Amino acid sequence: MKFTEHRDPKINMINHYAPGLVTINNQDYQTSCIITQQSLNPAWPVKKLDDLTSATLQQLLDLSPEVLILGTGEKQQFPSAEIFGLCAQQGVSLEVMNNASACRTYNVLTTEDREVVMGLILN
């Protein structure tokens, strides 16, 4: 699935998504990653939703998102209530969706210059 480009070339944009693969700024990644407009961490250690802990979530929250997107793989799966609670305590909206929807939503929010952070679980 191809995506629309952001007008600012300095912004991390998702060009393409397919199961097990995401293309960010024309570079392919096959590992779970954390993406913001200005940074990319292709070594997020979350390989499946059960790996999402308060510590791995905190890596996302430390980036001060306005909106936090969690891409859970090919199917939408919801994390524990504890994960939602940690986000709520910090005043962060957690949006959980499948990876294709997460990638589309991330791109839309970046064009609105929203402070978005996405954790994308690739397995």
C-alpha cells in the first residue's frame, strides 16, 4: 500500500507498508520501530503485543506525544488496561489499530503538524 508524501522533506514519512515491511523515507525496515516526525528508532524491542510493557511504552511516552499510535500487526489487538492507564496518567491519547491503518493515520497527522509518535509492531 503506497502513501502520500509530506511536503516537508525533513519529516519522517511512510512511503509504503506491507506485512512485515515498512518503508520510511524510501528506506525499508523489517523490525518493530518507533517513528516521530523528527526521529526514527528501528530497534524497538516489541515483537508482539505481549512484549509491550510499561518500560517499552515509556520509550514512546518519553517522546512527548500529543497522540500515540500503536500499530499492533495485521490485526487490531488491544493492550492491557495498564497500558491505557499509563497513557491516561500522562494525558496522552492512545490510538490502537492494525499496521496499515496506523501508517495511514500517522501520515495524516504529520501533515497536520500534530506531535504524533507511532510504535509499529512488525512481526
